[in-house]
Amino acid sequence: MSRRLLAFAKHLKTPRLGDGAVIYNFPTKLATHTSSAYNNTTAITRINFNKQYCTKTSINSIPIVGYEEIKQLTKYPNKLLIDVREPEELQETGRIPTSINIPLDQVATALADTVDAGAFKTKYGRDFPSKATEVIFHCRSGKRSQKAAETAKKLGYENAKNYLGSWNEWAEKEGLSK
């Protein structure tokens, strides 16, 4: 991490611990910083910061998944990709192939132990996940999916993960509108 970035991160005084690494809670878009010593301009977003410094680590013990892993999901039908956006958002933008839609406010009830596996399959077209199933959550920007993954983890899903780039990254890399 550059000295300027580290100094700025310490100034924020909002460190988080995740798997032994300090992860700083940066605002979604940091102000542009100009340094006369280096005579350059640097702008950082939360996603870029997390990708550069936190890839394959976790935030609050939730593993982060990248675009390449999501792109390969069609080869792994045993993994479950859940889009936690509202249905209206999906109608506006589209969806990632293989994903099912369970809005964030319905995740806890849809993945509860009391859910009938047959009813789940009828509603979502996928088998009800076991506690060992790799369940990956995504939304528009990665914030709601983080909350959904934390909820799933509390429900006992040991392989709950977050696609941090979510729809915004998928759309950008696939040449789709955001």
C-alpha cells in the first residue's frame, strides 16, 4: 500500500479486521488527491481498493469472489448464485446467468431450515442448498450482497461468499448497461 494511501487510511480511523488483515472502511468514492511530490492525481473507489488489497481475503469473515469465478459458474451447477436485488432492478438491467433472485429482505426466510426443499425448487428452479453448498451473493454494487452473505453465514451456510463487484462489474466486463 502506498504511504499516501496508508496515511489517509489511518486518518479515517475506521479499521476493520478480516482474517488478520486490516481493511479500511473507505467512502464509496474518495476525493481526488493530488501530490506535488509525485505530480500525479489518484482517485480510489472502494471496489478498486478491495480488489487491489483484499482479493481472496474477506470482510467480516465472508470470502470475496471475483468476476472470473462468476464467469465459470455455468461449469459448476452445484454452486448457487443468488441476486439479492429487487425484481424491478433485474427488469431494468438483466441478470447474471445461473443466478436466482431472492431479494435481501427475503434471504433469511428463503434459506431457513424450515423451508420445504420442493417448494424452494418450484419457486427458484434450483435445489435447496445444503449448509455445505457454496452460495454466492451479488447485488448491484456488493453492499447488499455482503449483508446477505453475513445472514447466510449466521444461518449456518459455511460457504457463503460475496461477489464484491456484483452487477456493476459484471455489466462493465460483459459490455452491458449498468
